[in-house]
Amino acid sequence: MWVNYPHMPTGQVPSAEFYARLIKFAKKHQILICHDNPYSFILNDQPVSLLAVPGAMEVVVELNSLSKSQNMAGWRIGMLAGAKDRIDEVIRFKSNMDSGMFLPVQLAAAKALQLGADWYASVNDVYRRRRKLVFELLDELNATYNPEQVGMFVWAKIPEQYKDGFEMSDAILYGANVFITPGGIFGNAGNGFIRVSLCSPEEKLEEAMERVRKVRREK
């Protein structure tokens, strides 16, 4: 079973109770849980590995990536953690697929992993300022959201005037020249939502806000 927490696209953080139930479920049904955990350090004050749950090592392998927390998107480097037997199985398969990551990229990744807590805090300060602006934008659009969500995106429920996120996204795009991702691209369950990225600089977010406000004033 593939899972990912903090969850994308909704940005929700799991409870300790949920993680325990997940491990219990895996053992009961004799399945392997593959946990994707790349957003663990983004706006998340209490990053947790699923492998930290008692008994998880028997039924879990966990993936993480340097693309998000270490700002190494495009370098295509990450990690897999789990019991030795599980890792050996993956290595046996992977050794027939490629000969390993380019060495300078590995060395850069090793250096990035030595960064202290102050570096992560400074990055998250940037994301917090951007998230505040996104919250203001969503308030302007009458969209509702959970202010406790984490990660590099903000997931929000659309107002009732729109039939789905696609209609709302089109209205904002053609009315204000601002693109907001419709939640439906992540599946039918996301039709009533939109998602805003925190990857744009504050200046762009402020510009988007002003464009949306201008359109609303003209109405």
C-alpha cells in the first residue's frame, strides 16, 4: 500500500494513533507499506518517520527526497529506509537498472544533509511568509482552508458559486490572469477544491493578490 504523510495534495498531518492503526492494518493483511515522506520538514514543526512507530520496521519502507527540504529539485536524489532485507531486495533489482547516482551529486547531497536546524528554520520562515499571503488570497476568493496544513502547497475548498475547481480556476485565469491549480487534477475527490503553490516568491504572490482584488473591485 502506497501512503504519503504529510499528505499531498491536502497537506494534512497524521496522528500517532493513525500511524499505529496503519501498522496494525499492514500486519493483519500481510502487506508492505511504502511511505513517501518528502514534505516532512516543510512547515512541519514535528517531523515524524513512519518507521519510528513500534513494529513498523517489519512492514514499512520509507522514501524521502532532497528535492523539497534541501531545495535540490531536479537533482533526482533521495533515499530509501527500512529493514536490511527489504533494502537488499531493492538493491538487487536496482543494480540491474543503473550503476548509481553521479558522484558529485551524491557528495552535494551528503553536504546538504549536514545542514543544521537553523538552515531549515530559515527556509520555513520564507514558506510561512508566502503561506500568509496565500491565506490572504484565499480569503479574498472566499475559499476555506485548514490553517494547520503543512508542505509546499495550500489546499482549499471552493466557494459554492462554482460547480468545481476547474470552473473557479478558469474564472480566475481569464479574469485576473492568475493561475490556480484545480483540485480535480488529483482525482474526482478533489473536484471541490483548489491548490496554491508556495514556490512563487512573495512579489509574485502579492502581484496575484492585486490582480484578483482589481477584478473584484471592477465587479
